[in-house]
Amino acid sequence: MSQSEITLISIAESIDDLARMVKDGFDGVDKRLSDHDKRLDKIDGRLDKMDGRLDRIELLAFGDYRRRIERLEDEVFKQKSMAT
């Protein structure tokens, strides 16, 4: 075997070693990303529920104030009518 053949074999082995190291570095990344996706889906679900709750609270709070304001307006209208 000539020196150039030995060098080529050495380079090929180095490339194979590098490929294995890169593969080892990426092993498990898909599973970790999948786990993160599942966690984000759970968080999204919780945030959606919170949005719904806040919408209901807002509706209840402002709905109550709306009724109170309407009653006050009615009362003011009656007072003005009685004054004239």
C-alpha cells in the first residue's frame, strides 16, 4: 500500500469518525423537541382556558356596571323630568 492510499484511508476514517460524532450529537434531539412540543401544547391549552375565564369575568364585571349605569341614567332622566 502506498503512502497516498494510506493517507486516503486515514482521511476516510476521519470523515467517518466525524460523521459518527455529528450523529451522536443529534441523537435524541427529535425526542427532546417532541417533548417540548407536547409541553407547549399543554401551555397553549391552559392559556386558552385562562382567556375564556378572563372573557367571562370581563363580561360579568362590565355587564354589571352597564346595568348600574343604565339604572342611573334612568334615574337622572326621571329626576330631570320631574324637575320640569
